[in-house]
Amino acid sequence: MTAIWKKPFSLDALRAAARNTAIEHLGIEYLEIGDDYLVGRVPVDHRTHQPYGLLHGGVSVVLAETLGSVGAMFSSPPDWRCVGLDINANHIRGVKGGWVTGTARPVHIGRTTQVWQIDMVNDEGKLTCVSRITMAMLQEG
């Protein structure tokens, strides 16, 4: 398979860009860049729990938006950027501890929009959340 990425990037560059952001505050980590996917994870702990001791659903959405946005940005041409238009999430299974790992893959990479699906699993590999983000593609200048 040919890689979809049109701009150079690395895990180290993503980690550096996350400093002093919500990504760092929540403990989100970038794990892997594949030819057509991106993997990251979020800890399920005091920073990310809701009052009932489960991973806050909004944190799953933050992980999804983080991975989908990065995917859209680096699969767009060099003089383009992206902004989110819509995101949804279906929460499948609650998580009390450990990590939730998300894998973002493109559903559609178009000239004016991109759609990415982010599947999230717990440490046992069981599906916890499925999210889809639609990005508007904007040409710089």
C-alpha cells in the first residue's frame, strides 16, 4: 500500500506539538503512524474519569478528534489546512482503568472534505467507542 501522507511528520514531532495543550494535559500519547492510519491512546485515570469512575465520553471524543485531525492535516496537500465540521461518537463499553487506544483511518479523502473513522478499544482489545469526524479542507493564502 502507498502511504497517504502528503506532508512529512513523525511521532516525535507530534509529541512536541502536544506540549502545553489539552493533549498533554489528558495524557494522550501518539503510538504509531502507518501507511494509512494513526494510533494513539489515552489513560483512564483521575484526569479522564467522570464522577462515576468511568472514562468520560468527552475524553473519547478528544482522542478521536486529535487522531482524526492529525490524519486529515498530514494527508492534505502542503498548502492546505483542515478544520473540524462535525464529530460523533457511539459509546459501546465503559472503561474504569488502563488505557483506551484509538486507531484513525480515512473513510474519504476529498478535495474539500475528509471523513475519518476512529475505533477505540480497551486493554483487552474490546471496542469501547466508534467515532467519525468530518473535516473541511481549506487552502492557505
